[in-house]
Amino acid sequence: MIRIVKAICMGEDGTFLCLNPKRNGQICAFPGTERRDDESDHDALERLLTGFFDKELAVGSKLCRTECRHDGQKYVIDSFLCYPDKHGETLQDGRALAWLNTSEMAQYQGDPYDQKAIDKVTFPTFGKSIYKTKKAVHNHALDAVGMRLGEIDADNTKNPNNKGYPGNVVEQVWFEHPADNISAPDFPEAGVELKVTPIDYKQAEDHVEYKAGERLVLNIINYRDEHNVSFEESSFWNKNRFLEVIHYLRRNITQKGLEEDRRKYQIKYANLFALDDLDEPDFPEEGLVQFSDTHMARIRQDWNTIHTLIAENRAHELTESLTTTLGTCTKGTSDYRYTTQANGAHAKSRAFCFKQGFMTTILQEYILKKEQSQSLIRDAGMLSNRSVEDIILDYFRPYEHQTMQRIAEHFDLTWQSNKAPKNLAYMLVRRMLNLNGADIGSGSDDDYTNLNAEELGNGQVRVKTITLFHGKPQENFKVQAIPSFKELAAEDWEDSRLYEDLESQRFLLLVFDNENADKDDKNPMGMRFLGAKFWSVPAADLDGDIKSVWEEDVNKIRNGVELEYRGKRVYNNFVKASSGRILHLRPDAGKSQYCAPYRTTEMKDGKTKHVTMNNARQLPVPAKWTNRPLDKLHLYADDYMTKQAWWLNMDYMFQQIQELL
């Protein structure tokens, strides 16, 4: 099969770029080229139109496909809308060109391979948009608020089983805008890019809590073109200065395992996100989200972090976890997950994105007008020469290498009993950050989700403590529980929950050293705060040993995990923490269990209580048992094992905090 790509280029005056009919046998045809095996459609079109663009050829949607046979060979011809920056009279291979209007095209016989494309571009309404202003785009978006997607697509033209169904319905049906991937905004006359994104919610006792359902994916990054540009020249700025963002209500996150009908998703909000000054004075103020100076400064800082790696030909080191507002998420199917940098080296294909936590902040602060969390950045001017992370770490630096007792005394923090509160670390962190709020918490890392700090909230940064014992590591680092072995076995690595978490999550590590005689003694006089550090898993580790361990252990689950009963304990064949690898699986339950949930009794505070033992999860295939006690088969089943979690090894995490010791 031979694949041909054709370039359908439309000029501002409504003319189309054609092979010159007078030198082409009086045949009207669009320029095209055979796509090479190692090329994408975009690469082939850029090769075809070399000299017709400066940095990157803007390629839009596929206009049509034609299939035919010639001399026993099958040909597939894909025609794409293209938007060149420059005009020319010849292609690089010497073929002559002409810009023709539709009347001039009609004077010549159409190339049969191009007839579908010719019919489309000569249709009277082709290329004419009614959305010439930001207000026009926004008003049409507002008209959809309250509608369900199935109502918009009443003729069922889009497949609701497709993950992209919401975006397809809004963009292609409601706005009648073809799917494309051009470098210009969707509505170039208005300078507006259209985005559709979900909201998830949960019902609290007296209110509903809303959060962003996912990151907002923006434009694909061309590492070669982004190599030597400024922020104002970047593809991010060119494409996303004004975003018409349509939120739809997706799901109640407290209701697990329910089948969803995407046709019932309801449009909830429509707003114009303005990253630049708006040039339409009559635009309705209530629909405008004008980013604050602080948020814009943070976006610029994150862009600079990303751009520095691209400019240094280190795009292969990019992960979404390097930043907190503007990120880079992986993009592309398995065939096109890698692309080339300016120096020719390969790197994962990525797109700019607003991270999920930042999208929740936007939703709550700008759209829902909720009371804002306390910001650790007092004014945007602080970000002119310092990063957000440096400013946050400055809050901790005066207390480095002080005991928890001394820090507590500094804040006049006392407690009535001889034993310090379990959540003392949380109480001290809140005071070191000068945050308002209540001292609620149980003494676990989950407490830090209650910190009322904008820059650390909504999952933008995950706060975790690491406690040493006389300067030595003592604890593995839990990163993710596994709710279902069956779901885990069905995942591929780059689409897995663990990859998603570690690839996107930024951590704030708070490091303490227990200098008491006994490691179980948490007397604050012997608990020393060593300092704080922002950290994320490096790309090399994520794509290296972590991936390797994940694949090894998931394959064991798929093929039947090996379980051995020995000395009244059960051992498995997962990678051990003692193996020296970065990652391992270990139990995530206080008591082991190898059977389905069951009811039993236990003594607590001198009283007998009925409890449900639910510390096991079902396996996708039966386990391979050795020495299983035959008289206890009801407790040691084939298809259950104690629930597990993914942990980073303590020695690995110890290496990450060396500068704080």
C-alpha cells in the first residue's frame, strides 16, 4: 500500500494552492507527496511545503480520504488542511504552483484523486466562520449550558463509547467546527481556542464539592520549533492566550463502579480564560476568567522550566511532575509516543497542559467564587526573581535542625498531657508556613491535605514526611494503594495509575530525624527537623527501574502469583524491598488475609465486637500455592491475597534527601 498526503492550502483571499494546471495537462490538482515509512503525516506535509513556513507548518484536520488501485497497487490519499506562512511559485521538487479561486478551479478538469477535496472546498460555505469575535464564541457556548451531550448530538452522529465523545460533541456538533491540530487557535478570527473539560463532584453533608476531573490538555510541543523562542513567541502563547473553556458535569466520585452514559453528561459552565488583556470592551464580565498576576507569573515560571530543558536538548528529562501549574503531559498513540529534539535525539511526545490541581484552583477561585485558600506568595512581585518553591522553602529555613520541642516553644504551642499530640508535625508545619486553620489531623501524611495553602492545595503538591532514626532510613515511602488486582492486571505501563501518579506528582518532603534512644519514642525533644525539599521522580528512574519492577510484578499477577505457606506466614514472589530496586509491592493492611471478606468477632476495650474482615482483594487468575494448609482452605483461597500498595524503597528515598542531612 502506498500512502499519499495532499496539502489543501487556503489563502486569506479564498484562493487555494494548486499545481499549475497550465503545466499539469490542464488538470486541477492539489500538491501531494508519498509518505515515507518513518514519517508522520505532519512530517511529510512539512517536507512537501518546505519554504512555505517559518518554524512549523500549521496542519489542520483531515479533509477527506480517497482509496484506489492502479496497476495492481493500492493507494490511500489523505488530504489535510494546511496553513502556510508564505507564498511561493514552485515546490522544492520544481513543480509549478498557482493560487486559484473556486471559479478558476472549475475551468479545469479535476484530478480524480482530488475530486473529494475539490467538492468540499468549492462548497459555498467552506472556510466561512460566524465566530469572528470572542463574544460570539462565548455566547454560543453559553447557549449550551444546562444541555446534556445527548441532546446536543440528538442525531447520534458521535460514538458515546469514545473517550473523546464530550469534546467531539461540543466542537464538531455544537460549534460545527472540524477536528484539527493546527498551531493557530480554533477560531483564528476571534483568537480563541475551544476546550471541553470535566468536573467531578461529591455530596457532603450540607454542600456539594466540585473539583476538576482531569488536566486540561493544550497544544502539542514541537521540540525543534520551541528550541529558540521566547514566551511571547511560543506555541503555547500563540495557541492559548484566550481559551473558551466549557465544563461538563461528569460523575459523583463517591459512587464507585457505576456504568456511565456519556450522553447524560451535562454542560455546567462556559467561561473565557484570558491569559492576556482582552480587546473586546463589550465582553460580558461574568463570563470572563482573567488570571491574576500571581497565576500568570507562576505559568511563566513553569514555561521557563520546561523551555530550559527543551533548549538544552534535554526534553527526554521532562515529566509533568517538574511543575505545578503549566505542565507537559505525554501525548500520542503507541506508534507516535516519541519524536525528535533539535539535536536529533528522541524524546516522548508531549503537550502543554494546565495541571489538574491548578484546574481545580481555577474552578473554585474564579468560577465558583469560593473563599480563597491562603496564598504563600504575598504578591506577584515576589516571583520576579524567585521561584514559588524557593519562596515556600524560605518559610522552613529558620527552623532547620531545631527539635520539634524548640519549634513548638517558639510558637508558644503547649499540650496538657505528658505525651505530645500525634499530629504535632502537622501543627508545626502549619505554623512554620504562617497558615490559618484548625489543628485537625490524626498524625498521618493525610493531614497535610488540610493545609489551607493555595500553592500546596488541590493535589498540586503532595506533602510527605520522612523520618530517620539517628540519621539512617527507617521507613519505605508509600506512593499508591492498589484497589483492584484485576484492574492493575489490565493496565499497560504508560496508561497505568502508578505511572500517571509518579509522572505528574510533585512532592514536598519534610525530613525529621528521631534522635531518641528508641525508634518508637517520638518525644519532641529528640525529634529534629532537618528541612524541606521539593522533589519528583526523575524521568530516568520512572522509565527505568520503576517501569521494570512494575512490569515484572504485574506479569506475576497476570500469570498467577506464587504464594508459599511457611512458618504460619505466607510469602509471595514479588520483587523484595531487600533487592536494592527502587520500587516494590508490600501489604497495605494491618492484618493479612487470603480469602473473601467475612464477618468475625474481636475483643476491643474489653468488649466483643462484630467486624468485617476486608483486607484482601480478588486476583485475576488463581494463585500458585505451595504448602497450603489443607485444613484451612477456607482461609487460604486460590483467588484472594492481602491487599498491596506500591512503595519506593527507603534507601532510594534516602539518596534523594542527602543535601538536608
